[in-house]
Amino acid sequence: MTDSDDLLRLLFAAHTLTRVAALETASETPSAQWRTLTLLQTHGPQRLGDLAHLSRVSQPGMTRLARQMAEDGLLERRADPADSRATVLSATPAGLAALRQWRVDLATALQPRFAELDDVDRTVLRRAAHILEERIGATADAAPGADETVATTAEKGAR
């Protein structure tokens, strides 16, 4: 087995973990909504076209999603001060609160699958997450305190 094989196995397992978590939370919210809020939290306000590019969706698709999220109070849409033809999107406090709650729900849903891991395996997972974050230049939780919220929820479930 090569390093590339290991990375692919990890990638596919992460994709499966994401699907399992979504199913186990029984959330009907599209994953694109959580991805959009995470991108706005991480990168700050974005022009609609730039956000579509970051999210790897079409601009018309992002326009529809942004419209719905704005109607739901999760996003704020405003004209770009530098170009009134462009729209800038930012997450609202309600959107960021929903994102934090979704992360807690994910941690709570996944915790039973990992509850019986020993300390060595928990350390391996923690180290693997750290390595991935370092290599891809991102963290799972960009909000200050978000790690503590998820960790606290998972620890409570383990007791």
C-alpha cells in the first residue's frame, strides 16, 4: 500500500463519515447551506461569484441558495460598495448560531460510533485531524470556541 492509497482511503472514509453524520442527525438541511456558512465564517463576506467558486457550484445555483438562505435569515445580501452590480454575502448572527448548533448535532450523532475507542486511538485521530488541517490550510471549526463546544458535547456523550 502506498502513501497515495492511504490518503485516498482517508479521503473516502471522510466522505462516508460526512454522509453518515448527515443521515444520523436526520437533518433535512442541504449540505450546501452548511458549506456556505462555513466558507463565509472562514473567509468573511464574499461576492456571490467568488462564493460560488469557493463552494464549487454554479453562480445560478449559488444565487438560488443565497436567496433562500437570506429569506431564512441566515445570510445578509448587500450591494458591493466597490461595484453596485455585484452582491456581497455575509453570514448573519442567526446563520452562525445555526452553524454552531449543526456542529454540536454532528458531534452528538457521531459520538456513539467512537465512544469505545481507547486513549491511543483517540490520540491517533486527534493527530490525524491536526496533520490534515496543517496540510490543507484549514481547520474544521473556524469560530473561536467552536472546538470547545464540539469537544464538550462529545465528551458528555462518552460519559
